[in-house]
Amino acid sequence: MLHDRLLVSADAESGERKSGGGIVIPATASVGKRLAWAEVVAVGQHVRQVQLGDRVLFDPEERAEVELQSKTYVLLRERDLHAVAAQRVDSSSSTGLYL
């Protein structure tokens, strides 16, 4: 990866979802803008806040997809991330998420 680019493996969406109350929401239902989670699989040399294995939150409408060895990945810039869920953060003092 070059510069501030990240290669992430997006979480597979199952189509149908359930609301907090247990109501099934079909895959064809129109919802507002929804962000997506993904796992970082490669980082460029100028990436400062993210490491391999972190989970990141991004806007799925602003992405470039690439297929490597018959698996689809998403290519992002570090500045396009909305949040990072990192296992390396001490869980006793914070939530593990930072913006």
C-alpha cells in the first residue's frame, strides 16, 4: 500500500436485519445513510492512527473496491475513516473507540 491508503475487508451484510425490538427489516428497505465496519488488512507507510487488525468505520458510498485472489477488498484513505475500534487500547480507562 502506498502513502495514507488502507486496504480493508468489509463485513458481509446478511441482507435482512433486525431492529432492537426484533422487527425484521428486509434488505430492500430504504434506510438513511449507514456507515459500515471493516477490518484493516494492509496499511501504507504514512498511515499514523491505524494498525493491522483494527476495525474501522467508513462510508460505503465513498469507496473503491479491488479484487485480489478472488476476494473483494475496499481501498480507503486514512482521512476517510470515521472511527477506529482498536484492541490495543486499555479497556479499563476507555471504550476502545476513538474518533
